Amino acid sequence: NFGTYDPGLALTASLEGKPLTGAIGAPMWYADTEIRLLVPAGAGANLPLKVVVAEQPTNSWSFNYDGPVVTSLEPSSGRNLGGYFVTVHGSQFGTEDFQSTITMGRPCSAV
């Protein structure tokens, strides 16, 4: 229960230590049992979600972004000498500032 709306009470929320906001720049107090938060672009699993109302933290929760999905490789096979590029097609790879690891039997270099 988040209590009844009181503009004098401090309500903060963070995901992995980064502040979350609502549509108007602060967490939205929707009802005494619900707040709404705007989740930023991100990646990861089991990210700690922290909500604090009037300096009292809630119980622990975690948030998971959808994981990456590979739909195809181009080419899907090749010579064992290597030295050529393979394009990985799919979704949810994030943006270039997210660290990715690609392995095909052993780590590969991203280009």
C-alpha cells in the first residue's frame, strides 16, 4: 500500500540505481496500491528495483528486460579456416552502448 496521494510525501524509484520517472518527470502516484514508472531503454536481468515512500523502502523486487533473440545467421556455415564475416539477425540486441558477448565455440570479435 503506497498510501493516499500526498504531494508533500517523497516518492522515489530507481532501477539498478538509476532514477525512474513517470510521464511528468516524477514517479506517478496512481492509487494507494499502484504507481506508474517510465522504464528507460536498457538490457539485463534481475536488475534491482527500489521504491521509497516517505523514506521507507519497499520490499525487494527485480526487473528483467526481454532477452536477445537470434533469428538467422548469414552465412549459416563456412570454411574452417575462418577469416570472414557472419551477420547475426534478430531483435533485442540493445544499442551500441550495451556490452555484448558473441561466441561461436569461442569468443568472436564484433565489428
